[in-house]
Amino acid sequence: MHYNILFAVAVIFCSHSVNAIEFKNCGSYFLFDNIQIEGCDDDATSCQLTIGSNTSISFTINTGKPYDEFNIDAALLNDVSLNVRGTKFNLNVTPDDPCEVLLCPLSTNYSATYSAEVYIDTIFQPLNAELQWILETADAGEKLLCFLCQITLVNAKSV
Ligand SMILES: *[C@@H]1O[C@H](CO)[C@@H](O)[C@H](O)[C@H]1NC(C)=O
Ligand SMILES: *[C@@H]1O[C@H](CO)[C@@H](O)[C@H](O)[C@H]1NC(C)=O
């Protein structure tokens, strides 16, 4: 009886820690938090993005520390891509210009939520891939934010 209870607790604990979506930081200068991918539960293994559709992705950016090292007055770019077995495919993001959502030039200790639609073109097949989001300065390619997460491309459900 005791063993069964312990076993059940262990299974719940392990499945929770295994399934949590992992967002990897790939060299962000600024802090980021609270990444949300539309339709993706906290306990999913991999977020599903539907082929031929837009998916809303949002995150909170916090500039925190000062940034004397680079030109913050420069224009900003989003570089959003899928890595499919080592090949990079760029994705369309709307709005594409981060300064349409964020207050540019970014000031110290500025915090805001960036929210955009990412379109998965119909050239893609259902597969597992890695989504990479980079927010960078246009002139020097300074990575202000970079995160990665596992996603799964799925066909639209037929109605
Ligand atoms: C995806 O979003 C963009 C920008 O809002 C829009 O122009 C496009 O029609 C949308 N595509 C689909 C399939 O909903
Ligand atoms: C930014 O926030 C930190 C922590 O609250 C504070 O120590 C610092 O003075 C702030 N800097 C500016 C320029 O507001």
C-alpha cells in the first residue's frame, strides 16, 4: 500500500519535470520572462504550431542593466526561425518591427510584453523542430534577447 503511494507520487513528480517546456537562453543581453505560445499548456512536451496558420507568441522583456556596449538607438530586428535538422528556415512575424510594440530606443529598466503572430508556411511538413527567437540591433547584430524551444509542426485539424 505504502509502496503504491510512493510510486504514484514519483510518477507524478517525474512526468511533471520531464514534460515542462524548456526555454533555453541562447545568449540574451536583456532579461526575459513569461514566454507564452498560444495553445501550449505548461505541461506539454513540445508546443504545437499549426501549418498554414498564425500562432501568437509573447514574452516579457526587461532591459535591467545599462547597455553602454552598443548603440541602443539603432533599429531593432526580429530574427525568428525554425531549425529543422540543422537547416534554418526564417519565419514571418507580424508585426515584424519590434519598435512597433516596444518603446524605442529602449531605456534602462524598461519592461514590456512583446506579442506577435508567427506564420508557419504550408511548405512545411509535420515534424519536430527547434524554434529560435532573436531580437537584435540592426547595425551590429547585438543579441538583446535569444531563446530556443522545441516545437512540433502539425497539420490543421480538418473540420
Ligand atoms: C497571419 O497573420 C498575418 C498578419 O496578421 C495576416 O496577414 C495573414 O493573413 C494571417 N494568415 C492566416 C492564414 O491567418
Ligand atoms: C534600475 O533598477 C535597479 C534595481 O531596481 C536600480 O538599482 C537602478 O538604479 C535602476 N536604474 C535606473 C537607470 O533607473
